[in-house]
Amino acid sequence: MNNKELFEAIKMFEKEKGIPADYMFSQIERAIVVACKNNYGGNDNVVFNVDEEKGKFSVKIVKTVREAVEDKNFEISLEDALKVSKRAKLEQELEIPLDPQELGRIAIQTARNVIRQGIRDGEKGQMLQEFQSKLGELVTAVVERVDPKSGAASISIGKAQVTLPKNEQIGDEVLKEGDHIKVYIADIKDSGRGPHAIISRSHPELVKRLFEQEVPEIYDGIVEIKSISREAGSRTKMAVCSKDSEVDAVGACIGAKGARVNQIVDELGGEKIDIIEYSDDPVEYISAALSPATVLSVKLAQDGSKNCKVTVPDGQLSLAIGNKGQNARLAAKLTGWRIDIRPESGFYGEDEDDEDEQALVSDEEEQEEITLE
């Protein structure tokens, strides 16, 4: 490959892969230095010059002019030096033009390997930079392939290929090749095999980012999302508050005739979304979190712990608890309170004064508050 072909190849590579030409030339220089060191007995004193305007580069190895040459790898005789430069003098360090093709087969192969590794490192660096710029953000990805056994999807984000595991997908959604989907970049891992993004469609932050896109009042900071609890594919509860007394936070999120929230529900495959008003008053907050059930009373623990007893009408106990405890579980996650739900008539044999009674919703791990930054 001559100089012209090399420059054209580098420009094409820069366009297709996004790796700067300067980086590519630095890798070529590094490769030639390694090749010279191997071919010239450890001499890595190499001068590499690039003239991008003329589409040329030159390589020179530096040797010392000696009257008697003892090591031809580091020294050159005055007679031979004068053939390179008529001004050559003894003890002078002389730059001798070098044809990379004269380095030998092994040296050239070494150079090629160094360049290939440099390209791989450059691609990893580009990918890492691209991922880092999108960390914590919502991006649109294209489904390239779906593994029929595991259900994991290979998707492309820009020029990067990433895997979306089945457990990070929404419920029982079925992805197909060519689908355009929204994913949340939750984390970046840089392993020995290169950087890769941890992406998700089940993360609570995905819902937050969708609302930021759909609701201008959230994007502008007028309406704030205080907390989200989510069981992806099934149901989400979201607490919001307004910083402007004239703006209804819940109404802004729902939109006219439910247009805004319905757009997000469609994106999430029909996942139900309960939007409630946040309150600094725990009684009001817990009551709202258990919607659509009606709450008659909330009794907070006197010991300062985040435990409470909630009373609901007899006919709404199952509604307050929800299918398989989901409504109560999500309310507990949303508020950060451990909730004991009971009917207005009380349970048979119940001791109302027993403050240590086991709560109906008692799985602490299931009730950790999800606080959004």
C-alpha cells in the first residue's frame, strides 16, 4: 500500500468508525517504533512525520556517525552517512530515511498487530465515550436479533451493539427484529473485553425519563417527580408535586383526556400507571399511595419507626392490598413506610392495642423507597 492509498484508507476508516485520523497515525507510528526496535537490535529512536495536506508520511531511524562502527543497529559509518547527507560529521546523530517494507516479514507482522490492537482500543474508547455521554439517559435503539431460547435481544445504539437481557425487558413483551424501542442506560462497565452498557426497560428511571420527554412541566422543573415504584410490565406508582401553585402536578402528567400518560402507557406495553400527589404529611402521602382504595385512617407508629396501620372500608380491603399484594407493596416502596392494612371492622381476634402485631405488608426488601435523583 502506497502513501496515497494509506491516507485514503485512514479517511474512510475515520468516516465509518469515527476514530480520528490523528489517533490512527499515532498507532502507525507506535507500530513502526516497535518494528524498528525488533529489527534493529533494540533501536527505537525513530522520527515519524505526517503531512496530511500532501498525503505523505516519512519514517527515519536515528543512528550515530562513527569512524569505526561497532553496532550497525545504532551506528553508521561516515562514508555511508555522507550518502545520506553531505553535511554529515563524526559523532553526529543522523536521521536515516527508512522504507517500512525493509523491516522484514516478522517486523511488518508485528506492526500490523500493533495497528490492529490500536484500532480495537480506539473503537473501545469511542464506544466508552459514547456510552458515558448517555449514562442515565433514555435512548432509542433498534432490535437487531432476538435469541429464541433466552429471549435476550441484541440491539444497536448508534454504532454500538448491546445486549438487552430478558429480565431487563418489560413483562412478557415480544421484541422483533427491526423494532425501535426506548431503553435506559443504567450503568457502564469497562471489562477486559471492552466497555459495555447495562441497559434496561424495567428500571424505574425509564418511566421518569419518559415523563420528562412527554410532560414539558417536568422537563422545565415546574413539576417534580418525587418517587417511583415499579413492577415492570404490570404497574407503576409515581408521586409528583408542583412548584407552582397554579399548576396541577397530577393533571399535567395525565394530560388532556389522558393524552400524555396514555402515550407512555403505550410505550410500556399497557403497563398501568398511578399518578398521585406527593405530600410531606405522611398520613396524606400514604393515603394517596394506596389509591384507588379509599383510606379511612392512618395511624403512625409512636416509636419513630416508619411503621403505620391503615384502616380501609371492609369492602375495599382486597382493592387496597391488590392482586397478590401488589398495590400495598408498591405503596410501601413509593412512600418508604411499612404498611399494615386492616378492614374497618377489624380482624377476628385482633388485639387493637398490640403495637408489635405483624404487618400485612412486611417484606422490608420489597418496600425500600426508590428515591429519584
